[in-house]
Amino acid sequence: MEHKQMTASGGIVYYWVDRAGMNSDCIVFTHGVTADHTMFEKQVRFFSGKYTLILWDVPLHGLSRPYHGFSYRDTADILYSILRKEKIEKAVLVGMSMGGYPSQHFGALYPEMVSGLVALDTTPLGVRYYSKSDLWWLRQAAPMAKWFPDEILRKSMAWSVSQTKYAYQKMMAMLKPLSKADIIEQMEIAYTYFTLENKDVSFKFPVLILVGEKDSTGKVKAYCKAWAEQTGYPLHFIKGAKHFANGDNPEQVNREIDSFVNRLRKEEGKS
């Protein structure tokens, strides 16, 4: 993959591009909190050469640190700039956990650039989905994490999202470059700005919701079920997977994404 960077208002943002030809469809992968673009390595191996792939380290994460003035609106605008720079007119967005929020904000701001959205173990934007107590508990995640000793915090975070040895080791590897203070900062800012920027949205492009059948992170499964019920979006459960579903069961996740993109191609009249 070609490693690139761009200068944004709060710092340098790093991203990676794997091109599959001038007319190939583009998939943009956006990772979760305390992770980085490498959490999609199983997807890159599967889709490389078939679609143009763009992965990035969201501001405050991976190589895109330090970063000042984080907001989800800013991440959406950065993604817009990346796509324009790479001359991508339209893309399928895959947002994992926190990565679903830049993806949804982008979809709300730039719908003409979105072919479809795969919501992977994430939750919906929309005021109606979250009670006051839900939002209060969300804001407690970072303060509670401060009480854990460093090593226990990392292991508990990795085990809580992973069912398989691969997913656990991958999560631990992504956490390794971070100090405990970095982990707390990423959690605090990501969750705080979700509550500050949450809003009702309506998408005209297709949405597919994927969630690990064993996902026990917060109320993610409950939110995904409510999202599907409210909108009619298809909801598919990933067998044997926890929150890091694309690491626990990459085979099913890859098939789901591939089938979704192929359906979009047919609907858009592409061969």
C-alpha cells in the first residue's frame, strides 16, 4: 500500500492507498478507538487488487498523533479532502466501532460521495436512540479506565473485544505504542465528542449493519437492533465474534462486505 499524508487543521493525518485500477470501486476503512488502520489487515489481504482501498489513522490515533482540536465534523472534512486528493468520486464506507461516527458524519455532509455504508460493530447517530443515562455512562468509560493498572487495562480492553487469539494479539499490538495517558485521552475525546455532536441523520444510500453475535461492548448489540428496527436497514450477526468482529471472523465479514459492494454495483448499473 502507498503510504501518504496530508496536513489538516490540527496536525498531520496519515493514510494508505491500494489502487486496483482507474475504474475500480473504492472502499474506505475507518478504525475504532485506541486502534489504528492495521486492524483491517485481514480485509486488505482479501480485497487488495479487487477494489481500491483507503485506510487511515483517524486524528489522535496511530501515526496521526499528536492532533489538536478533534471533532467528528473535522474527521469528515479530512476524509473528504483525502478522497478529493485521490480523485475518488464515490466510495463505500466501512466504519468499525468509533469509526462509524466519522463515516456517518461524512455520509450526512457529503452524501453524493457515498455509495453505501457498512456499520461494523458501531452504533447509530440519532438523538432518539440514547437515553440520558446511556450518555452519562458513556462519559464514564475514560474516568473508570484511570483506575486500572496499565497492564490490566490493556489486557482487559483486548479481551473484552476479542474472541480469538488473533484478534486479542492484534488489539494488544495496536495498544502497545500508546501510553496509558494516550489511551485515556483517546477514549475521553472520542466518547465526549460523540455526545456533543450526536444528531439525527437520514441516509438515502444503502446501509448494512454488521455486529458480532457475542459483542458485549456496552449496549452495541441493542443499539444495532434498534437501528435496524427504526430504519429497515439489514442487520447481520457475525458468527462467533465479539466487538472486533472483522478480526474474530474475517471470512464472514469479508463476504458480507463483498456481497454488499456487488449489490451496489448492480443497483448502479455496473457490470
